[in-house]
Amino acid sequence: MKFTILLSLSATVGITGGNDEAIEDYPYTVIIEHYKPDHRSCTGAIISEHYVLTTADCLKNINEKTIVRSRSSHLWNKGTEHWINTYDSRDWNGFTSGGIALIRVSQPFLFDDIYKPIGLFEKNEIIKPGTIASVSGWTSNTSSDHIGLQAINVTISEQKYCGNEMLCAINPNYPGQFMSYGDEGNPLVIKGRLAGLLFQWTRSSTQGAVDGYLPIANYRDRIDAYTKNDV
């Protein structure tokens, strides 16, 4: 089966053509801001009082000014800023790319009836093809008045459409809607639980745009080891 890799070279980074959203509807979604060298940002999900889950590649540009911004529907302003205390982007073999990353923030996230952490899929839990999921993230499309949080709906597909050990999702609304090159760690959520994190950007297929996600079910041992004593 033939795929085409799509790399967006425009001013759009993250979600293209998604629905504008309020953070109250996706309260677990955060932006991880790197202030140098190019103010590049990526996405993560709050999973406990102190921890954010994202991809290891998201932290390649981490520096002393990197922050996690919560409770904001906007890129680079509003909401609450959290300094990073520690982070781990290594996999079990010591590599620092290609897997998940855990960030511990200095200031805890404050929870209430609206702002809550996202629940996680269980270890080795299977997701059937055809399942509908939502993906939240950020757009910086300078041709639009909206620079901030967006979301799209995707459909879980067979694994053959992306890399090994990936959770594959198809967006049939491509080319009007797709994940642009530049973002990563976007939460893939099914019925209120985190199922995956964006890892491979949009490729076209006969069925629509295909994206690959790191399946949370494959990483539960590592996640639980870090967060077992956190709220």
C-alpha cells in the first residue's frame, strides 16, 4: 500500500482544519513551551497532580526556560505556567527518542469539577478498529483568527497502516483536516481515557489521513512506576 508523507512548511503547526475548542472541554491538555531556539511547542496530557505525559521527541529541545502551560485555550499566553522539576524521556533501553516521556512539574496542578487529570488505558488493553477517538492539540495557523486549542475526531484503524507497535488512526476528512508536521504528544482519547500520544504525522492513504500514536497500554508499567505515589 502506498503512502505519501505530508510535511507542512506553512505557518501552521499542529492541527490543521480542526474545530476550535475551549480548554474546559479538554482540561487535561497542556502545551509544553520551548522558548529557544525557535519557540517551538508541543502537546502533553495531565495524568496526575504533578505529572504530564508526552513523547520523548517533544523534549529534544528542552531548556531552562521550558514550561508547561495548563488551563489555557491559547498558545503562549493565559492559563497557569508550571516549571519543570524533573523529566525522563528514556525508554527501558536508555534511548531518548521513539517513546514516551514523563514530566514532573514543580507546582502541582489544581483539580476541581472541571479541571481533572485524564484516565489511562489499562496495560495491554486492546482497541478495536472502527473505534472513534478525539485528538486535541494546537494550531498556529496565522491565516486564521484562532491561534490555540483545536480538536478532531479520528477512527482507529488496522495496525498495517502505520509502524510496528503503533496505534493507528485514520481521519477521513483529509485534506481539509489533518495533523501538521511540528507538533507531537497530542492526546488520543477514547471515552474519557488516554489511549495514545501522537508520534507519526499525517500520511495519506486511500481511506484518508493516517497518523501513528504511541499506545498507552504498552507503557503502563513505566507510567505507574513514576506516578504510583502521586494523586
